[in-house]
Amino acid sequence: MLCKTRPINAIQKQALFKKTFVSVVAKTQEKMSEMDWIAREHHSRAVQDSPDLSLCHYNMFGSLKNALGGKCFETDEQVQQFVRN
């Protein structure tokens, strides 16, 4: 009812989201602890640390790895030519 008479502003929404998220994280961590699970770093963390790559580029590495599998190159130019073609 209060929302209908006084809409929540953007700052209130953000605070509400953060509180909800923290609650979910705490419950998840508690459950993982009960089950003796260990949280591992997400594979995209390495991409986040690199200023040259964005997360949307990360999915290309699997295809590139498959295409380059077993190939040997003598120079950087050969690699660049292979990737461009």
C-alpha cells in the first residue's frame, strides 16, 4: 500500500537490492559451509583483471583454442594471419 501512495525512488531501490543481495549471499555461504563446500574463483575473474579484455570476449577463447589445437607457428605474423582468416 505504501508503494502506491509513495513510490520508491532510485536510491531506495538500490538500498533494498543491496540488502536483499547481502542476505542471499550470507545464506548461500552458510549453506556451503554446512556442506563443507569451498567457493572457487569464477573463471572470468582473470578477464576482469585484464584491462585489454571484456567479459563478452571471454567466450571466444574456447573456439580459438579448438581452432589452434595442435598447430605450430614460427612467427607472430603467422599466428595473426591464421586468426584473421
